[in-house]
Amino acid sequence: MKKLIALGAITGALFMTSCKVNGPDVEPITYPGDSLVVTSVAKPLVIETTGAWCQYCPNGAEIMTMIDGVLGDSAVLIANHVGDWFATDNAASSKFNDNFPTSGVPNFYVNNTDVGQSPTAAAAAATLNAVAFGVDAHVTDDSTKFIVYPRVKCLETKIDEVYMIQSYLLLNGVVAKDYGNGVDLNQVSSVAIVTTGSGSTPSMWAQDAAEVGGTFLIKSGTSYTHDEVLFKHATIGITGWAESDDVATADTSAITLGAWGMSLGDLNPLGNAFAAGDVYGTRYTPIQLEIEKPSLPFEADFSVATIIWQLRQDGSGAYDYVNGTVTHVN
């Protein structure tokens, strides 16, 4: 009888610890980006300075297509427009202009080096670089904004150095034509591969272009599109994490961000002392970057470039690219 009583007590205890009186067990809460695996892979930054008014810039667009065809998401491609509609009131573009100066367009930077009009070999070589941080990002579309949940892993111990993290909204697949109301994105061209459009008739690729491995990635007769266009940066950074819809009671703190983003030292209990192996952007060191979703007069696909920058220690206030990643939103 005593054995039966003891067995009943154990069974009752198990039942009490595995069930709730008012309903089923609550599923464990998953932090956005928990599935991300950050590696030590170097993803080079390729910046093309360009403009819809630039008669030779179709050559740059062809080069960007070729790099994308070879490296794909193993590189971070950004087209920084100057002197056209994309550049208007574009704080990110203005800062990039200052940080990556050029004397003409099209022009390319690979990471932190001006490579003129020959970025291909430099971009390929930069994939073999050692990097101090790895980064990946999860992006959600919240109808009025994109919320970026970055995950960062420190790969080399760094002391008393300032690292920043920022996310940038890129526009893709914007047909080069006149949309009215002063939004004329026809690509001016004086090169044979592209014919300049007129009004709502878009600029067109007049020849096959961007040959990679014997295959042309751009076909004659297709519309010219503006891709990887730098358009906005995250303006709000949030530390902490709302584990429910009740954001008002969540332990979060929001700060206004400039074009270079938020200091990783704000997430690190040791400030700007980073130890190899540390990971930021988890439920224990949460961070969100919010990008306002734009209202556009044209159709576009979106992607988000999330980048780690290092503040130069020469007092110039300039930033060097460390590593980055691109997340496709749609």
C-alpha cells in the first residue's frame, strides 16, 4: 500500500509541474534572429558612385551586375546616386559622399579603397580578408517601417576602438523612366549598350551586356533599372526587447541614429572592450534598428544592407568599413 501511495504522489507531482490550470503550456518565446548563424566570412563593400544624368554610368551598372553575378550575397553592393532624385534629402548618400569622395562618376570603392573604374579584381580579393566582426540580420516588414534585428560576433579582441552598426534601405528594380512630378529617372547614356529613354518610355539596354562565364546577364531589349540604390538609413535604434505586444511596459530604450548608426559599445557591458567570441544581438544583448518605409512614386524591391563601421583613430571623424550583409525583404 505504501508503494502505491508513493507512486500516486510522484504521478501527481509530475502532473502538477507539466500542466497549467487555466490552459495549455505557453510556447517558449523566440527572439527574432535566433536562427541566424554568424560566420567569419568577409563580405566586401562595393560602392558605385553614379547618377541618372551621367552619360557613362551605364558602364558602371554593367560592372555592378557582373560583380553581383559572380559574388551574389557574398558582397555588399551599394549604388550611391549624386545629383538626381534619389539623392534629394538623402542623409545617408550625403555622408557616403563625404566618407568616400570621388572626382568623377562612375567611380568605385572596394571596402575603403578608391579603385576608380576597376572594382572586380579588388572585390574578389577582398573576400579572402580577415575581419574583426561577422554580422547577419533578420528583417521584418511592419507596414510603416522595416525592423532590423542584427546579430554580430566579435572575431578578434579589440580594445578602445569604436565600432558602429547601421542598416541602410536599398531600392532595386526601379525602371529608368519619367514618373512625372519631377521624378525623371531616365538613364542618360552616350555608350552603345544603352539607349536613353524619353518621358515614360524607359531607357533600354540596346545590346547584351554583363558577360560572365560566357553568359550575358543583361539581355538586349530589356528595360534599364536602377539597383542597389542607397535611399535611407535607420533613424531609430532600440536596446532591450519587447517580449509581447505590450511595448509600453517592455524594458526598451530608443535613441535617434545618424547615418553611421549605433555604437556597439552601447550593447557591450565592457563598453569599447570587445573580446573574441562575444555575440551581440541576442535576447541578452538585444538591438533593433528601424527604417521608415518610404512612399514611392514607382515600384521597387527592397533590400537592407547592415554594416559594421570602425571610427578612424586619426581624429578625422571618418569611418572604415569592417564587414556587412544584405537581407532581401521582397
